[in-house]
Amino acid sequence: MSSFSHIDEQGKSRMVDVTDKPHSIRTARATGVVKTSVQLLSLLREGKISKGNPLDVAKIAGIMAAKNTAHLIPLCHPLALTHVDVAFQLLDDGIRLEATVTAEGKTGVEMEALTAVSVAALTLYDMCKAVDHEMTITDIFLSEKTGGRSGHYLRK
């Protein structure tokens, strides 16, 4: 038997059967960074981006992405999410993004949190590229998860 849950005994891809798994509260937190110019950060702080507020739009994009993860990532289960939030912190050299996702279900929400951060970062890039073409999206990772058989995970 494969040690990968998405591969069957014949080596073929499959959606994991979670029918018999118990429900539990699942949470996941993912983080990412968009490295930017000082000029762009200044414009963001002053609210002077011509397309509107990129942080507000990126938050909505991240929430929508989390809700649609099963349509984007093959073999992900569609989940009834009970909470999604995307938060931003302006740094000296960029923007730190953090997505938090919660659901009550049979499978985790890590992919939803990672998708939320990724799409929020891409949205920031799209809305701010006229000011800074050299932005870099980096350091996207799972920060923490709770629930399910594997319990609590906290990145060191």
C-alpha cells in the first residue's frame, strides 16, 4: 500500500474516501509574503493606489479562493467552510499575509488556507503591478492546523 493517501494500491490517483471518518472542528492557518518596493508600501499606507484598496480586494479574493479550493486543486474534497479570514501586515520590505480557515467536517482545511493566501498574494500583485513590477511572492506555508486524527500541528 502507498504511503500517500491520494494514490491507490495500483499507483493510480484517487480521491481519499473520508466516509467513515468522524467529524471534528478543523482549523488551518497559512502565511505568505509579498516583497515590495518602499514606494509601493508608502502608497498603500497612504491609500493612494489608483485601482482602489488592494488589501480589501485581496481579502475578498482570498476568501473566495478558499471557498472554491475543490474546484482548483484536483482531489480536494468540497467543504462547507464556517469561517475564512485573510489579514495583512505591512512590513519594512513587503506585506505579510495570513489566512485562517475553519470548518466542521471529516477532512482538514489546510489546502483552503494555502489557496486563500496564494490568491490574495496574486491579487495584490495584480492590483499593484503598475507601481512595482518587481514584487515577489514568497514563503507560502502552513503555519498551524488543528483537528482530525493527526491533531495539532504548529510550524517551528
